Amino acid sequence: MTHEPSASHRIALALTLGLAMILRILPLQEGWAPFNPDWVALVLLFWIFPVPERIGILWAWGVGLIVDALTGRLLGQHALAYGVMAYLALLMRARFTLLPLPIQSLWVLGLLSAESLLVLWTQRQELPAAMQFQYWYPVLTGALIWPFFLFILSGLTGVRHRL
């Protein structure tokens, strides 16, 4: 469902992105750190689907630059990854919103995998040597929590997704 975001939705967008960025840099215990999903990517996906005319590729790119600066990564690394992820999400938006949640989670798995693959590629430029399964734990975690994440954020922000 497409609609213009109200002032409260804009505030919710800023707050959810801010919280996601805090969760991104929050240190976790060593055992939990590998399972920490890319909260910023999940929040971007959450907002892209209901308001694509407002939250799209440029937004994702800008948020990616902020994440790069915040995490001390190569500037443009997350901008590229989030921009491509947003582009792919916008391409599949019409189908995605009609799918049941378990299938949506599989699509989110694909989107997060593409984003993580681009980050990995820009980090190392040596994909075969760097492909350790532990690198993909956050992608799997993000896809698994998608239905719960969607339900909770929809309730908190008032943005309605098809649940």
C-alpha cells in the first residue's frame, strides 16, 4: 500500500534509523556478535516497501554513507550495498507485498545476501578466500527475524504492511 508519509511517519523513520544505527555499533558479547543482523538494512527494507516514492535508492545510499562513517569502514561501501539492495527491493516490491511472511523472509534473505556480498567484495576483493560461513550468520538471523521485526515495527510506527 503506497501513501505519503505523515509527520509522525517521518519522525518514526528517523527514530527507527537512529536506533538501528545504535544497534549497529553497540558491542555485543562475543558469542552473540556473529548473529547480530544488519539492523539498518532491515529498517531500510521495512520503509522501502510501504513508501517507495519517499524511501528509495538515494535514501539507502545516504544512509549507507552515514553507516560507513559511523563504523569507520571504507566510505561508500555500505552506500553501494544499500543502494543496490534498495534497487532490488523496489524491483520486487509489487510481488513482495503479496507474499506470505515465510516467503517474504526468503526474499529478505536474498536481499540481505546481495547486500552482504557487496560489502564483502568491497572489503576484500578476494571472495573465494573470504567465504566463511560465520560471515553469513547475520544474513540468516535477519531473514529469520523478519516476520517478528515487521510485526513489531508496524505496531510501533503505525506503518501498515501486509501481515
